[in-house]
Amino acid sequence: MTLAFEEVRLTLPHIELAAHLYGPADGEPVIALHGWLDNANSFARLAPRLEGVRIVALDFAGHGHSAHRPVGAGYALWDYVHDVLQVAEQFGWQRFSLLGHSMGAIVSVMLAGALPERVTRLALIDGLIPYTGEADTAPQKLAEALTAQMALAGKRKPVYAAFERAVEARMRGVGAVSREAAELLAQRGLMPVAGGYTWRTDNRLTLPSPLRLTQAHAMAFVRRLACPVQLVLAEQGMLAAQPSLAALLADTPIDVRRVPGGHHLHLDDEAGAQRVADCFKPFLLAP
């Protein structure tokens, strides 16, 4: 596995983000967006296989080596959308493609739906729209979020006595991953503390959302997509398990490729990364 990349820090007007740069400077511009609680190493296996593409693999705010948002700020999906747009501005990219996994795929769809003139192509891995909620659930969801926010000061991150213990915990986490994938995510996601290691991620990332888009809101972004879209659907992933998947994809021009593997199929092993690359390389480089 080749891990050749350039580590950079991007000073945006409102926050500093970390990223890995892959590929030639004159390659097809792509911003790669990882999933919730992951980091830029999510693309460590896939990015080197996408020759000819210039990939900026971000650590989202609050993840990996990127800064945390200021006190009082939150981590709404539309805030990530703004971050990504600012990254594109920093690179001088008026048009660019997005490569997104899970939450990163959701952020990609929202940006491409909001500003279709900016996005050339969407390459999505096992993600499409966020968890939704209808109007009658809004008061209860806000109550849950407020209660969790008030309790946050007393919440402590787990501390693992050894790196290996953290890897094992990540293997069992949301979107279970292989040991090698967990090691890659942990290498970038852990920091040393008294007693061992803990995660760099902002504790606020685990707070429940105070407001969810309705199904109609979420699908409005999908229906406004104007660029080619390819979705790699993991056959044993999280998206395939949703009973509403067929309805979500009905009447959309999304090119769906069903690929063996779990939710992190692009990272779990070399074979999975190659299968995803075989889908995305010709797609991202298409004239």
C-alpha cells in the first residue's frame, strides 16, 4: 500500500483544517470527505489508486488534526458544507468534484444540490442523505439535544492504556471496520494523554442533532443535483440495510454500483479499495 501524500494545514477565514494532498498538482480537482468520527486516513488505501486526480482529503472540523469549532458553536451539516466551499476557494477551484464517504457523502450531496454550478461530479461511498425527522418529532429532538449539551461538561472521553486497546474499540464502533482500517484511523485520530491514549475528536461531535431535515428537505438536495453522480453501495453496508433505499433512489439519475463489502469497504482491505477505485477512476476522469 502506497501512502505518499503531502500533509498541509489550511487557514480558512473561520477555522484551520488539516488535509492530505494526493496526486499531481494539475490533476482533476477533487475534495475527499470522510465519515463521522473518522479522519483523512479514511482515503489512505483509495486515494493512491486514483492516478491523475488531485485529491484534497480533509480532516473535517473537530476530527483528526483539524481545529475544533469555538465554544458555543456546533457541528451542523451545513457548517461542514461551508467549510468545504472555503477549501475550494483557497485552492482557487471554481469547479471541482467531491468524493464522499458516509457523512462526507451527505455533505457532498448538500453542497452539490445547493450550488450545482460549482460541482463537476459526485463520487459517493455508502451515503446519500442524513437521518431525517418529521415536524412532529422536532420538539423532542431539541429537548434531547439541549439535555445532552447541558451534561457535556461532565462527559469524559475514554482513555486506553495501549494503542491496541483503542484500535480494538474502533473495530467495534459505529460502522465496524477491519483491524487494518482501525489502525489507520487510530494513527491519525489518537493523541497521548495521562494514562494512555484518547481520541482527538471534539466531544461535541457525539451530541444529538437539535434539528433534523425532513425527508422532503433532504430529497430536495438530491433532486437538484445537476452533475453526474456515482454511488458505490456496499452490499453489507449501512445504506443497503435501509428499507427506504429503493424509494430514495427511484426517479434519480444516480449510477449505483453494488460492491461487496461493509460500510468502510474502501478502507477495510486492498481488494475493497481496488473495487471502489475501479468504479471511481474512470468516472472522475471522464471528459
